[in-house]
Amino acid sequence: MLDEQLLYVTTLITAVWQGKGFSGTGFFFQQREPAMNDKHFGNYWLVTNRHVLYSKNESDGRRHLVDQLTFRVRALEKTSKELIWIEVTLSQAELLQKAKVLSDQKIDVAVIDICNKVEEELIKYKNLQVNISPIEEDNLADKSNFPIEVSDDVIVIGYPQGFYDTVNLYPIVKSGIIASKWGAEFRGNKGFAIDAKLFPGSSGSLVITKPRMEDFDKKGNLIFKKNKVFYCLGIYSGDPIFEGITTDDKGNQLLVKYSFDLGHVWYYHLILETINTGIAPKSEI
């Protein structure tokens, strides 16, 4: 069902550096390989923003890799039917080993190999039904035969300011539209703009096309699906901040910052690019 696909794909992330915590969003991705191993969570990655892995030290102005990062896996206790979140925590040493980023520091995308880590955590629990519905390669936008264009509807799934449905453990789903030319590099970056009102903590959110029943086949014929289909467009990483000068009622010039309620989304293809060619994050950059 669409509800399960969309609501089990993301996770709330919390990170800690020098005792200070902050939140973000991530989503699960399963990479296809010629020979899938027999592990339940084989080839699973957690996708988020590069900046979620770092905290800026105000004293030296440098960004440091966080001391630890925690994500959640939604599970159902089969007997009591209680919904629980299993917290999976990675230390800084594990992030250095399991996380990947691209050498271009401007690209705000990171992936974390979570296969063994999730398996290790689940061994501690019994009688649980784990709910993860990862994005797969067939969900990526280049597999769509439906045209994607500026002004198309998009859906953003995440945890704005750490807010979510605390009873059912579901994320928040918000809507917007593509606000720049699809396929072009918005302001020179490998991403595009969306018109959506989002909040801190949404960093790393999954951005998809609006689910629909209709699609095109490879010959361009319109077809109808039994279930709604959607495609991953990219990874949300925050609103681009612009600076300008304004004048107050006394004639003083003031520096103001504004965002036009836009958001920047890194293109979907950077997920596989980071998995295949990424490097370990440095402890500080």
C-alpha cells in the first residue's frame, strides 16, 4: 500500500557533538546488485545530507564530524501490537568507516552503510515485525517515462524540527512544486529548487513526484496502474538564504536575509554516485 511505502521510508535522525544535539531526516535506500546476499538488510543505505554529519564549532569556524548519530527503525511488537522505534546509534569511528560523501564539499549528500548495524541491533529484540520500505533503483526519476517539468507537484517527507506523529511513528508529508528547470543546475549546483514552506530538521528529507495511478510505457502510451506510483527526485537540504540591504524608517541601512520560501533539492543520481565513488568523511573540514 502507498501508506506503507511512504511512511516507512524515512527516519528521524539525531546527532550529538560535544554534548549538543540536533535533529535531521534520512531515508532508506536499497541498492540493486547482481547477486543479492541472503541478509534481510543486505545493501541497505541511509541517505541524508552531508551537513547532518557535521557540527560547526563557533570558536574555530570549522565543521567537525559529530560524536554520534542515531536513526530509528519502526517495528511492531507482534504480541502486544505496540509500535516502537528501535534506536540505532553509530559512533564517530563507525561513521568514519560506514559513511560516504563526495569529494566535492559543496554537494550536500551523504550515505551510510547500515546493513550490519541494523542486523546487530535487531538481534537484541525478539517477536518484532520490522517495517522498512526503502527507495529502490526502480524508484529513481530516470526510470520514469512520465515527463518531469517545472511546476509539477512534489511531496517532501521528513521530520520538520523533529516533529512527527508520536503515536503511530509516522513522518510529516508536505507538498510543493518544482520551482526551477528540471534537469538544470540551479544556481550552479547539482540540484533544483522547490517552492515549499519547510523547517529546520527537514534536512535529508525524501522528495518525490506526487503519487498517481497513471504512467507511460516505454512506447509513450498512457497506462493505468493498480497501485499509485511515484519517483524519487532527490534529497532536500534546506532553503537557500539570500542577503540584501534594506532601509529602516530612520534611514539606516540594514542587512537582511530571506529565502523566498524556496528549498534546494540535490538530484537523485547523486545517491548512487556517492555510494559508488564516495569517500569517508573527514573528522573536520
